[in-house]
Amino acid sequence: MAEEMLPLVLLLSLLGAQACSNHSCKIGERCLNNEDCATGLHCSSCPAAGIIEPICIRSNATLLARTDLPFNKYAWLTTHNSFAISTEKQRFPVPRFAPTNQDDTVTSQLQNGVRGLMLDLYDFKNDIWLCHSFGGICYDFTAFQPAVETLREVEAFLAANPREVITIFIEDYVRTQNDVTNVFKAAGLDKFWFPVSKMPKSGGNWPTLADMIASNQRLLVFTSSQAKEATEGIAYQWRYTSENQYGDDGMKNGSCRNRDESPPLASRSVSLFVENYFPTTPFEPRECKDHGQSLRAMLDVCAKSSGNRYANFLAVNFYAQSEGGGTFQAVDTLNSKLMG
């Protein structure tokens, strides 16, 4: 009889431990599935941080309450290698060996509040492709998708959300002149393009977010190719942004230095700051812990290195993985500092 009662006892114990359900569970509370969690949350565990039983964690960014400040007074969640998605279909017979950095589509990223995308563009197969490759060359086993496909997702989102602004950072390996410009045009994004002529050249304030929305110039594009600002009108990133070191060196406790290509973090010649916080080798099970206290502490470390200027873009892998507030909470903190 006791043995027969054991499954019932275990079930009652489990139900007792979970006092909420039906979209009533709050952040940090135990859950069985996403339907248990309140709006803006999803159900997940984080064994790397000792959270074995799933809890409700944030899944969406906070909507901005005001648009009257200059663009450089806001912070935006940014996905590193936004296109390198774990579920992306194979395009060629050979297996893809490139690491992945995100686990949902660019459309889903944008719907969840991501507003900065980092894309690696390559010449490949007589087209422009998104590849997670090496040596400046794309291969069948490092290719993800033609760039125009992802850019069309961006266009669809901007068209459906006329008050949203997106920034794209291009790691640019395209050699043929105008090919980058042409792929943006093919995706229908030229109508949203924010022109280089309106970008502050000496570290001044940007136009207000409201002005950018009113003019429908809601897509900022930066390239790592210096020549393309003059030849194609694509802003050279290091003329407008500073950026800390990426990879493991950018996650060292108490340390935040600029990457080699960037102006010094404390330079006032630029008014946008990109903060990288992701490991050299992506490892999804660890990212939930990385997006906790160590990330929150690094916000202040990098601000101090930048002359008390907080980041405008927070670039991460697997952005939705956390032990609670995660990257969304970190961006909230940045916005409170920038708008303060």
C-alpha cells in the first residue's frame, strides 16, 4: 500500500513546491513550463548557477517610456553573431562546423527587444552571405545564410513597428564595391537608412530618438571597412563608436580595455560605446550564469574605464539565457544610468 501511494506523494510534493501556475508565476518562482510564467517571462533552469529546478526568468526587454533624448542617451540589447543560430538549417551537403551564438531567429530576437545586430558579411557563391568563418573567407562549412534573407527579417520588423530603431554592426569581408549597399537595397532597407551626414563627427549628441522616428531614418549601419564610408556611405564604426575587448579578455573581473581598432574608451571623440560581454568560445549552458552578477558588475567597471560613461550597446551570446533578470535587467540598468 505504501509503495502504491509513493507516486501520489511525489506528485503532491511537486505541486506543493509550485504554488503558482497559469501565467501567475513571477520572476524567480518555480515553474513547470512557459505557460506558468507571467507575461514577459519564460521557464528555464541554470545548472551552471546551481538552479536545477526551472524558474521564471525574463524573456523581453523593457519598452522605452520616452523618446525625447539624443540617441546616445539610450542603451540597446545587442546580439553577437545574431545570424549564427543553433537551429539554422544546413545549406550544403557538408556539415556546418561553425560555432553558434544565438538560439532563435533574428525575427524572434527583435520581437523580444533586441535592437542591435552584429553580422559578419562575406563574398560567397557570387552573393553576400552571413558566415562565422576565419581568414576573411567563407566556406560551405562556415556559411549560415544569404545576407538578404536576414536583412529582409529586419525590413519586415521595421515596417511593422514604425517607432523602433535598429542598429547593425557589420564585420565586413566584402571586397566588391557597392555589394554591401546593394544587398541592403535588395532587402528594402534603404528607405530606413540613417545617413552618415547626420552622424556627429566629434563626439557630440546624436539626433533625438523622436527625430529619428519622425524622419523614418530608423536603421543605423556601421561597417568595419574604413573605405566604405567614402565609397558607399556606410559609417565607419570606429569614427563613431568605442568598444571594449571582446572574448575572454573582455570578461576579466575588474578589467575593461578597448579593443585594438577602437578609440580609447574614455575618448570623447565618439559618443557611442559598445560593451562586449561574451566568451571567446560560445558555450550555451554557461551563458545563464555569465548573465548574472558578473555582468552587472562589469557595467560599472566599463563605465569607469570610459570616463563614467555607460554603454549604449550591450553585446552578448544567447541573450535570453539567465538566472533571473539577465541581459534585460542589465540593459535596464544602463538606461537608468544614461537617462538619469
